[in-house]
Amino acid sequence: MHRWIDGQPATAVNLQNRGLAYGDGLFETVAVRAGRPSLLEHHLQRLASGCQRLAIDADLPLIRDELLRFASQLGEGVAKLIVTRGDSQRGYAPVAGAAPRRILQGSPLPAYPAANGENGISLFACQTRLAEQPLLAGLKHLNRLEQVLARAEWQDAEHAEGLVRDTQGRLIEGVYSNLFLVREGVLLTADLSRCGVAGVMRAALLEQAPALGITVQVRDLALTDLEQADEVFVCNSVYGIWPVRACPAHTLNWPPGPLTRKLQAVARTLLDN
Amino acid sequence: MHRWIDGQPATAVNLQNRGLAYGDGLFETVAVRAGRPSLLEHHLQRLASGCQRLAIDADLPLIRDELLRFASQLGEGVAKLIVTRGDSQRGYAPVAGAAPRRILQGSPLPAYPAANGENGISLFACQTRLAEQPLLAGLKHLNRLEQVLARAEWQDAEHAEGLVRDTQGRLIEGVYSNLFLVREGVLLTADLSRCGVAGVMRAALLEQAPALGITVQVRDLALTDLEQADEVFVCNSVYGIWPVRACPAHTLNWPPGPLTRKLQAVARTLLDN
């Protein structure tokens, strides 16, 4: 197993790490193929934005170098990067001058069924609702109990993802993916200014859409938007895009549609480059 | 320094610990005096409740034994207990059979100025608002970025605590304490069913109040309640009770009042037993 802390092989982190104490940090889950991190710039950009919002003074050029070096050694798999505010004594107050810690862990690419991408997946309807916290919305921070609770709601293999809504009932995302709908040729995805994780694959797809002639709306989404959707898909930076073929709890079904297939190819290219 | 993992001396935790990955766990901050944990039953009760709500299958009798043993070795100080869901591979799904980890860390009793308890403290008015998440409300879980952000708002030594409100503007708590108001002899504290940490000192005071002939109201509190309060104090399980003498941002001042003084003595007794 490949595991580094601050660029050195390590398997354990100091008990005083604020990541453990308070979830005081951020992470990125980076697909690695042929020794290279996929969507590297998007990951680094989100990390930079997260560090800025949480006032974590991470050395981003150093993180880039380490990630490249780590990916090169890993070859193929998933590189999980955690950046925490560093170590400190007890107490919430960030300590001036504490050195942020960089943690890298490698794992194999997950063995998802090929059918997920080919035929689409079934979406579980989670009861766990996301709280509205604009200060943390969009960030891939280490405070992930909501996702743990949502993911614990189903154990069957039938559902490959769970649909997560916010406390007002708006559709937000999957437990470990972002959600897109297609309605009359327009691509819809949730506004993530109150809660949710702004995924890098989501960001990359939103960037690509105009050049592909696809109109995008980033806005609040209600259950009626799901009911009226022509196509539904989820995406993340590891598997790319999976069509959603059903949400049984709401007795909804969709065929994998043309826009989903088109973007699936785009996502594949993004991950391979 | 006293540091244990699962009952054994250790200074570092496995990188795969879910406490680090997701803040997937709980903690207790236990004052230790004369080799004994203060408010032991209250801490264990809150921990048990938290484990039940998060479905963490911790061995509570073992935790009690370890905490007693740890406190006996520490003598005097603060024992911070962290219980996480254990280690797992990447992925939010709790792994069946993962052994929850028990982490204990000792530190000296904080050297707070005696004036905090004698003359009262000044309360900073935090801009950071707590999100409403009933699934996590009341728990002392490891997802504490809101507290980190709130505590980072002031650096001066003038304010010993920060007043934290929720996204609707209700008064909830201090950054590391619970808040009580006194109005016409009635003790008021915030309802914590949407957010906030249900502190063990708060619980102990609420239990004692009836026998002391004190009427208690646990309800939503607005800024007007603070403005109309005759007395204000904060409490936690390490320092007991500090009167609040001022909240400069709202140009409010209070003299340390008789009910505060009475409960301060009660808190002292609770911590010493």
C-alpha cells in the first residue's frame, strides 16, 4: 500500500492532528491512470478554494508535486489526498504557524460492475437530509457524518447510489457523486451554495457543456424536476458518469438518453487525459 | 503525555481511521481531579446516546474501565476521549464488524484566569451560524468545522467565549460551552434539537435545578431574550460556570447575579465529586 504523510512513507497520523479531532481539513479523491492523476487541475483548484475558505495555509505547489510523484508510483488506482490544518493541542482555536499536514493514500480502482455505466444504476432515496451551511457548502471537507448516515441507509447491492436532498426537500446530489438531470435538451444540476459537494467531474462537465452546444442550468431542483426529467445521471471523478435508470422509491424510470451517452464519452476522455 | 489507543500507549492513529477520514466518531472532554473523572456518569451517558444515534457499536463498559484507569494515572488534568467507528477502506459505507477505536489523550487543566469565574467574561458575537441538522444535534461528534470557524473569528484575549447562533438567528451556545440566561428568577437555555452540543454540565445543572427550587425553561432563545436577561452565564465540564458580564457587540452588560453564583457553587461541587 502507498501511504505518505508530508511526502514520506507513513501509516499513522499523530493523535493531535486536527483532522481527527475536528475534521478540520479537506480531501480529494483522485483517479490515477498510467501513473497520472486525472483531472489534476480541477482537483487542485477545488483544494485551493477550500483552503482559502477554511484559511488553511497549505503549500499548494508542493502538494501538486507530491501528488504527481505519488501517482507515478501508484500507476493505477485512486489517490486519496487529505490536507488538514495540522496538529494542535486541545481547543478549537487554529494555532498560528501550525503546519498543515498532507496525507496521501493509494487504493485500487474500485471494481464497479460494468453494467453501472452501460445500463445505468438504480438510485436509493435517502431519508438523511443535508443541513444548509453556506460557509461549508461546496467544499469537500472532512466533516462527512451526513454522508456516512445517508450511505448507511441501504445495504443491498441493487442501489449503486443514494439520492440526497436538503432539509427543505431540494434535490442536491448523490452520496458520493453529483446529480444531473436532462429536460428537453437542457442540462440541470443543483445549486450548491447552501450544501453539497461541488465535485470536480461536475465542474469539468459544466465547463465543457457550452462548447458541446449544451445549455446548462444550475439552480434549485425539486422532486418534480426529477419526475419530469428525460434523462438522469450521476458523476464523479473516479467512475465518470453512470446513467440513472430508476429511482424505485419514487417509481421513476429513465432510459439512458442521448445527452447522457454523449457526456459519458466526454467524462471518459476527461479521466483518461 | 498520556495517550492511549484501545487501552495501550500510542501516539499515532492508523491513516484509515474513519475519525480522520470523515469525522466519523464522538468525543468527550473530561475533567480529572484527584485521579477521578468528573461527571463520569453524565459523560458516559452522552457517549452512549451518541453511539446509539450514530450506530457505533462501542464497548461502553470497557470505555468506562479505561477512562477510570486513565484518570487514575493522569491524576489531574483533562482526559479527552475519542471514540471512532474504527478503520475502513475508502468509502462512506460503515463496514460491518469494524472495531470502534478508543482514543484517550491527557493534557493539563487549562490555566484560565481566575477572573473569568470571579468577575465574569466578555462574550464575542460570532458571525458563524450553526446549520440545522436534527440528526446530529446535541451530539459531541467529530464534525466540528463550525466551531473551528467560529473560534477563529476572534484572537484577542478580551473575549473568553463566543456567542453562537443558528442560521435562523436563535441563540444556541458558546463555541465550547452552553449558554444560560436568567430572567425573573427563571433559568433559560436553548433547545438543542436542531443544532448545538448538549453539554454534560448543562445536563447536570438541568437535573439539579428542580431540587434547588429553580424553574427551568428549555426553549428557543432570541436575541431579545439576551437583551432582557437579568443574568447570563456559560458552562462546561472543565471550568464549571463563568458569569457573562458583557457582550460588547450588542452593548449589553450584566452583573454576576445571585442565581449564577448559586449554580456556580453547584457546578464546583459537581466537578469535585
